[in-house]
Amino acid sequence: MSSRFPVRRVNPLDLKGQAVHNKILLALPKAECDTVFAKLEFVPLPVPTILNEAGEPIASVFFLNDGLASVLSVSIDGKSVEVGLSGREGFVGIPLIAGLRTSPTRIIMQVGGSGFKLRAKDLNIALAKCPTLAGSLQRFLQKLALHALQRHAGPQTARATVAARVRTFLSRLSRQNRSAGKRQSPAR
């Protein structure tokens, strides 16, 4: 199967002596690897590391190298339910790709591992310079949105088109994030 973009297979010891297993990072062309890898920090991610807290600004994103992160929806009474998972095929920090600054979910390591951490501001710079990275992260966002909708859709949404479902999901996510932002005082 051929790709529309030239793919550079990264030498597993190519990033500061650490093996790279994240599929999004492995698929980047060389020029984008040079841009993104310069800002990545390898981090161990033991259980129960919290990668993202619901309602708080997202300071960093993570490309999991191994391990498994659980995406949790947290209710007002503190109870949580798992609504998604992310591993080495993906990325933690999806709301930033949708143009949001906070997340409606808590993301916690369920299976310990490691990953590459990138500051949110460096992600925004990389997205402007790296079209393959931007496209890969947008496709990952769409896959997560579709999975969530298929898993939790009622009969009325089952008849909706895929595009309409994704728009509805992103709209709800944006509204939820805006209302969470209004409840927070801005950090200085």
C-alpha cells in the first residue's frame, strides 16, 4: 500500500537514545521529524500518572511510546467512567487539535509505559510547520470522535451521517470546554 506522503522510518535509537514506537511519530517525513523531535522530551509514565486533568489548561501533550492511557469522563460527584483509550498508535492532547485549551476529560495512565512530552505552545508551532503531523493528528481526532459516537449513540444519532455526528461531537466538546473555561480563573 503506498502513501501520499514520503515516509521516513525512524531508527529506533534516533531520539536522544530512546526507541521510538509511537506510530504518529514514526510516520513523519524527515523534515518534520527534525522540527518535532527537537522539542520532544522522553518521560517515564508509570501508573497512575495523570496526563491531563478535566477542566484544567493542557500544558503538555504526549505521544505514548508504550503503555496505555485511559480517557475518563468525571462527574460532578467525582465518579468516573472510561470513555476511551490511547496507546502508541495515538496522542494525548486532542482538545488542542480542535482549537481548545482545556479538556472535558481526565487522562490517566492505566498501563505504565513511556512517551514523548511536548509543550502545548511547541505543538502549536509544530502544527503550523508540519502538515503531515497536523493531518495525522486531525485524523486521530476524527477516529476518536467516531468511536465515541458509535459507542454511545442513541437511535436518533444512528441515522445521522458521519459528518453530522462529528460536527455535533466537536460542537458539544467546544461548548463544554467554554463553560469550563468560564468557571476557571485565568492563570497568570
